[in-house]
Amino acid sequence: MSPSPTIPSTPFIKVATTAPPPQATTANSTPSPPAPPQQNTAATLRPLYTRAVRAFLHRDIVLTHSLLTSAFALITPPLTAAPDSLTDHRRKWDVLRITLDVTVYTAPPADTANIPAALRSNALLSAAALLAALHARSVRLFAPADVPAPNPAFLPPQVLVTLALSSAKVGFPAAGRGIIEEWLACRAPAPVTAATSEDGYEKVLEVYILSILPALGEWTYARQFLGYENELPVRSREVCISE
């Protein structure tokens, strides 16, 4: 019996596997630090604001108020007077909040049962009390934590103008006059070479002289005020006088 043929053994083939190269670690490759809380808050607020504005334009009071409540649970007063990542958000959201409050106060929807309780309670206030409450709330929102007491000087001009025009809308422009005059008294005068439009001074005076004082019948005082005011550019002054 002939021996069985020998089957050559298959050589073992070692397959080289390519492992991902280890990441080099150097002194400069430390993990990125987490984003500061305020930056995370700002990122959350941006899409929320778009939804809130859309809801307001569609007269969806319940949704607008709900989104405002969510936003102001995240928005806090500034730590210092220096701008931070929430500076623009405080201003935009407060303007929207004031606008909603005044809109519901002056033109409530037919179905008042669905109005949020906070807005419904505003209807019980006089115009003077409403404006005082809105103004005090805004002053607290923008007052830096390192300032001993809330100061109206920190109110952004856009918020100030919204409050003043709201006073005329609710039929109590005297409140708007007081709000603006208090801000003017607290505000540090701008240098002569500075552009007063940058800090909103021109817009505030435009509303004061062309809207608030005329609503009070104070035409003579408006002209007198322009006589001793010394920060407005000549062109802006001439526009106010011509009006």
C-alpha cells in the first residue's frame, strides 16, 4: 500500500492590520474648555427669540408669554457695566416683553380667559401704575450687580424709547416724560466730539421732543429745551425745530 501523498501545509500568512496612530499629546493639545455659561445661554436664546417674535406677530399671546417666561429664566442682570454675551439679548427680550404687556393692556383679545394670569392682572392697574412697574422691572434687569442700587442710567435707549412710546399708547405720556427726564439727569454727558447717535441720545430726544412733550401740549417747553441743549448735532436740532 503506497503511502498517502503529503499535502503541503499552507503557510501562515500574517495580515498586517493598520491601527489608528495614537494622537500625539503635546502641551498645546489640551482639550478645549467648555463654553462659558453665558455663551451657552446666548446660543439657546437666539432661536427662542425668533419663535417669540413670530408668535407675537401672529397674535399668539399664550405662546409669546410662554417663550418670554422661558427666556427670562435664563437672562440675568449683568455683573458689571461692561457689555457681555447677553447684552443684546437683554435689550431685545425686554423690548418684546414691554410691547406684549402694553399691547394686551390696550387691546386685549376677545377671549380673555386664555390670557396668562400675569398679563390679566395688568388690566387691574392704572396706566401710571403699569408704566411704573414696567420701568422698575427694566431698571432692575439692566442694573449691574456691582452697582450699589439700580440706576436708570443703565437703561438701553431702545428700552427707554419703548417705555416712553408705551406711555403715550396707554394714554399717560407724563410717565414717559418722567422716565426720559430721569435718564437724562443720570446720563453722563457725551464728549463734544462724540457721535450722540451711538449711545441713542438723539433717538431719545427725538421721541421726547416730537412725541412726548407735544402729547402733553408742551410745545413751548420743547423749543426752550432745544435752546439750552448742547449735545445734538446742528442738523438734528434743525429737524426737531422744523417739526
